Amino acid sequence: MKIGILGAGTWGSALARILNNNGHEVTLWYHRQSPFDEKREHKKADLILDLDIKLTNDLMDVTNGTVLKMDTSLAYEAIGSDQLDVIVVYATDSLLQRYDMVVLEDDLEFFPAYHGAPLVRTSLLEEYPELNDVLNLMADSIDDAYMQAINYQVDVEDRSISDVASEMIDDLGLLE
């Protein structure tokens, strides 16, 4: 079977290898000029280049000219209606609670962590050095479970972002 995979990140590359090892003809699409980011280049190259996987940055090579956009909530609906058993998610997705899903431990650290972080121009910090402490008030104070819970309040319970953010500030004691 011919299979096209959009995204040569960790997940896409691993899926391509699994499908290739099971006898499928796989085309792996990547967005950037190179399918490998510099930090992980050697790991991904070892993962897929020794296999018979076609790499392309031409979307038409994997879609046969047809591109359909999928709302990520559809994957959750499919889980909820027993049409799927496993999906790829972010650990902070609000719908994990709604569908009573369990995020498996990535004990091999295969997937990269995604953590929110403030970004600021160096020139601004040089002019206002006190901003550094203010911007770092939330550092290490929000874990995946907490973020998932506050996302759930906004996305599922339909609470306002302002109200949830205000409660979070109070809960974390950020304005004491």
C-alpha cells in the first residue's frame, strides 16, 4: 500500500519507519528545506535514511493533489465513538479529560517536550532588567496536568480566559 505522511518530525519519521518495515511504500513530506533539524539531524537520519522511504517537500507527492484539513477534535470524537483506540495528542489538551484518556509515559523521551516560555528582546531586558524576574514568575509552576485542567475549563466548560487566568494567578500566588 502507498502511504503519505505529512511531517518528518519525530512522530512522522517513526511512523514512516514502522510502516516501511511492514512492507508499505512510504512517502514522507517535510516542510523545511531539510527534513532534519540541526539538533536531531543524525538521529533522524539514522532512523529513516537507511530505509526505502521517499522524502519530499512537495505536498503533491503525498496527496495526489488533494489536501483535506482535519479538525483535531475529530480524532477525539473518533476515540469517543470507539472508531480509534490510539491518537497522538499534546499532554495539555483539554479534551483528554472529556474522553477520559491516559497519556502514556514517554520513558524513552522520543517526543520533544513543549513548554511555554516568555520570549523577550535582549535590548528590552537591558533597558528594564526587572522584567526578567517578572517574566520568570511562572517558571516551573505549571505542569501538564495543571495546564490540561485550565485548558479544560476554557475549552469544555466554556469559561472565559480572563476568569481562568485570574484564578490561576491567585492559585499560584503570582501577585503576592
